[in-house]
Amino acid sequence: MLIHNAYFLFNCMDWGTLKHKSFNALSPYFEEREVLSILRAMHEDLLEKDSGEIVPEKLDAWNKAISRIIIHEPVAYVTGVAFFFGLKLKVNPQVLIPRPETEELVDVAIKRIGKRNLRILDIGTGSGCIALAIKQNTPQVEILAIDISKEAVEVATSNAKKLNLEIQFLQMNILDKSEWKNVGINFDMIISNPPYIARSESSRMGISTVQYEPETALYADDDILIFYKAIAELSELILRPKGIILVEINEFLGVETSAVFKNADFLSVHLIQDLNRKDRMIEVQKH
């Protein structure tokens, strides 16, 4: 009944009134700070910052959006927009919503690249956020971005075209060694934010993530470190000497994930904390 009422509550009105009524509709379900964040995103992406009288077509879209958000669908899926490293990206339920902590991974990568003409492989590209942010800030690099999901590759390709960034995308399963030949060789950097969550951890995750975001982008099933093991093994074949691996990791498995690369006998393995002092990244250099 609450969802039904939310949909039919809002008639033609100005932005101030709409914001006030929407705040009241969402407040029973979310904390104040989150409500304000949701409304800012909706105002920008659904109303295009219109603060005058809201036309019926936009109001209808707004009412439908409120109904979806009340049942915890992520606002990025509702608006179809997510921002990452200054880029406005298209997202849908086929791709993971880019996280702020992944921006820190990109920041490290950009610093390591500098002005060098490197060849980079992005594994598990999703929306293309990592590859696109790197290309935007270091246009001289060449990037191949792969994902197991055909739909994700389509989203990433669409984002690249909209941003006018040249990146090669490929649908591929990194866990299938028979497909490794499709990647090529002589990469200078491998970067990845692979699935690294155990299903047993879902109780610590938000409702919207568990219910709406793609499982293949979240969970590593039987072996939670399987993607890191694959990256380490693949790097032996495709990464040039002194090449770099940068990966985002499960904050609770820093030591265990580091061990995957240490056991593979790389030149160096460094565990990096994020701004919140959580084990978030690993940087590896090949001999």
C-alpha cells in the first residue's frame, strides 16, 4: 500500500514541493543522508536539474522511480546513470555499480602509468569504468577490456562510444584457459576488480546489492581466490618483464590474496590500504 500511495501521491508541482514530498515518502525506508543523496541523483538524472514546474511526463517518471527505490532498487539502476572518476556512465542490472574504492585502484594505476605508452588488460570490465577512467586520463595507453558477460560488454562498449574513448572490448571467461589465446601477449599492466565475495558474506551487504546487482560480478563461488589465481597464472604468459598487476581485493582477505602472488614467485607483492585503512588493493611486479 505504501508503494501504491507513493506512486499516486505526486501531482504537478514545483521542485521544492516535490523534493519535500519525496523526502517524506523515502524517510521511512532510508536514513536522512541517504535520502538526500538519492534525491540529488534523481534531480540531476531524471529532471536534469529542472527546478521549475515539473511537466507531467517527468513527474510520471519520478513517481515510478520513487516506487522502485522504496523496494531498495539502487538509484543508479533506476536512473540508468553512475558517476565514476568524473565520468558519467550508463549502468543497468547487467553490470556492477562502480564503487568509490575502485576509484582508488584507478588512481594508483594512473600514477604508475604516468606518460608511458603501456598496453593494459582490464579483466572483468563490467560497465567499463576502470578502462574508461584510465583511458580518459592517460590517452596514450592501449587497453583491452574483457568480461564474461555479453550484456556487460555491450554496456561498456556503449559507454566508450558516448565518451569517444577508444578501447577494445572482448567477451571472454578468464577462468577458461582455452580462451586465453584470444587475449594476445606483451601487456605491461593487468588491472582487475574481480568477484571476491563469498556468499556467506551476503549478510554484511546491503539489501539493494544482494537483490539487484549481478551475482557473477559479486561472488566467487567455491574458491574465493580463484580469479586471483587465474590472473597470476595468465600473467606468466602475457605480461612483459617488470610488468605490473593491480587488483582490488576483499578487505578481509589481504594476507590470503597476497599469498596467491607470493607463491607464484613475483618480484614484489605489496598490499595497499584504501583511504579508510582497509586492505583494498594488491600491486604485483613481475621479474
